[in-house]
Amino acid sequence: DTQRSVALLKQACLDSGFFYVLDHGISQEFMDEVFAESKKFFELPNSEKMKLLRNEKNRGYTPMLDEILDPENQVNGDYKEGYYIGVEVPADDPQSNKPFYGPNQWPSEEVLPKWREVMEQYHREALRVAKSVARIIALALNLDADFFDRPEMLGDSIATLRLLHYEGGQKTGQVSNPSKGVYGAGAHSDYGLITLLATDDVVGLQICKDRNAQPQVWEYVAPVKGGFIVNLGDMLERWSNSIFRSTLHRVVLDGQERYSIAFFVEPSHDCVVECLPTCKSETNPPK
């Protein structure tokens, strides 16, 4: 029911910029397989993972504590390791000179036989879901349903898959402590258009609807089996003239290991981002 979806999504985007997407067409069996393959990678010896260290194209492995998302409040980096997979563009293609385009780094077939095949399929499936969500967002902004489908937008998008593993369990039992600046992932808002997040059943994600409140109020976002948690990025907040929200979020761990998979979707390099025609008026001129 498109109209109902549009109404519900619009309310969520005005309120928090976070919502769940269910019945998206990716089977639970396949989602389970993607998580299983992700786990296989993170269980490799460190020496194997370091062979695939993130390169200048932002592809490959990022070690524990590699990122600091909230430097003002974090004493260490994030207690997570990750792996970036982007749009596959051959090195000899002129497009690969652009940021975020280029060949991916892949673990060897001897080490992880089906890994590349599974991740490439997931990249395709998640992009299909993202485009469906973008159609509903377009309608919620009173634009044509296919507004974001155009070639310069999601027709030729910059879509990046990121596998994430948060430390926990027997290794360190790392427990987050915001008062001491220790986080699974520090507070941040995503910078792009939309993010699709799939998680295991370990609670950890928190959002703060009002970043200016003192003190800030953080609430947990419960995982939903088989569903995506979707959030809007700063680009869409700006594109919509601040009508839609890009909300601060962070990951706080209780000592349990946690796996999640983020899929970041941006328009192509040729997209001009300027105030949407339906988001400006005499009383709300373009910011």
C-alpha cells in the first residue's frame, strides 16, 4: 500500500529520520548466508585480514580502533573492525579515476571460496531495496516517484557495503562506557543520502533525536529479524532544506559480540544537490 507507506515514512523522516523496512524481498536464508560469510572473514587470523588493508579507494579491511567517529568524546577509536566493498569498476576504466569507484579487494578463493559471489549479490539486492525506499521518499517529498531513479542520481549510484564486527565475548568482553568515552561506534550522523542497516539480534544501536538537548537523550533501536533499519544522511537533510532529519546515532555495547552490515547509498558524481523544488517556499527559503 504505497500511500500508507508514504504517510508512515514521512512521519518518521520528520520525527527522527530512522525507520524499519520489512518485506523487502531479500530472503531470510540469503541474509543468514551473508552474515555467515561476514563472520568467516572476521574470524580469519589477523595476518590474513591485514593483507586486505583498506586502500586509497576506500576498499578492504579496517582494523579495530581504526576509526574515531566522535573525537571530542572518545578516548580510543571505535571497538569495531570493518570491510568496505564498493561499486566494482575495473582499474583501466576511466571511471575508476573518480573517488569511490574502482576495483574491490577480495579475499582469495582458497581462503573464502564463495565470499565474493555472496557479497556481490548482496550489493545488488541491497541497491534494489534502496531504490525502492528512495521512490517512497520521493513521494513523501511531493516529487515524482522516479525522481531519484535518474542516471545522475541512483541510476549510477555510489553504493558502499560495509561489513562490521564489534568486539565482545571472551576476547575482551569490551563494554561501552559513554561517561569514560568508550564506544562500539562514536556518535555521528551519516553524510550521504540513505543507509540500510541489517543487524544480528544483539542490541547496541542508539539514536538521539535532539542533538542540541542538554543532556542528550539516547534511546535504543531494537533489531528486527530480517528487516532493515534505514536512516537518512546529512545530504538528504540539506537537499530537503532541513525538512527531513539526519539523526545522531552511536553503538553502545554490553560485552556481547555484535555483527551488522551497513549499505551506504549516494547519488552519482554528476548529481547536483540543491534545494528540492518542493522543499522551498516564501516562508522557508533555501538555506
